[in-house]
Amino acid sequence: MKKFLNIILLIWQAPQYLAGYASSRAWKTWFEKIDNSVLSFVQKTEKERDVKIYVVTKESHDSRPLLRHIASHSSGKYICVVFEKDQKTFETCIAHELGHASQSKDWGWLYLPVIGTASVCRNIRCQITGDWSNYFKGFPENDADRRMGIVR
Ligand SMILES: [Zn+2]
């Protein structure tokens, strides 16, 4: 029965699974990946939540002028994050991306057009203005936070 449900979930989220898989390959290629084995939190989260998490160093991420504007993101079960600042900030970032993974399960094929487009537009607007103070206050970022109990 679980296998059947996994197949249904795969079909339901197929577009973001494909996009997430492609994105995670590029993420691993462009940046220096941190070995997940040193991050027990990542391994535990992957197992508990049935997601794949790719963590890259901030130094390698920021060293690419054009690519560094691609922030931590997720699509389906694939989560790509930059290890920034400290462990607490990192874990909050992972939790936020898990909120997007939850949205993916609810929105199905509408996830990329609705959640993905809105999130990318918010991100671009903040990068242009340089003002990130309201980034997590609007949809879909606030919804991803709410799903994981994140209070900013
Ligand atoms: Zn987000």
C-alpha cells in the first residue's frame, strides 16, 4: 500500500520532482557540496521526511558572481541549501524548505506555477531592491514557515 501511495505522490508531484532533480544536479556541479555525513541533522531529516538535501559551502556559493543569486530552494523532495551563519540559522532554513515540500504535496501540478512563480518573483524583487525585511511575510514564504511552526 505504501509503495502505491509513493507512486501516486510521484505522479502528483512529477513536475517539481523533475525540476528539483535537475536543479540538485546543477547545484552539486556549480558549488562545493558539504558532506552530509558530517551533518547528522541533515541525515536525520532526510530519513524522517523522505527528502534529499544538498548542502553547499557559503564560500563556493558566493564565489560565483552570476550563480550566487540562486538562493536556497526546494522543488518536490529535493532541497538545495547554502550553509550560512550558524547551525540554528541553517536548521531554520531547512525547516522553511520542508514547508515548501509540504506545499508541493498539497498543490501537486499547480505547485510550480503558483508557489514556484510567486516565490521566485518575491526573491527577485528583494534582490533588486536589496530589502529582505518583508520576504518571509508574504505568500508563499509565510505559508511555508507556518507549516513548520517557524516564527520570525
Ligand atoms: Zn521559501
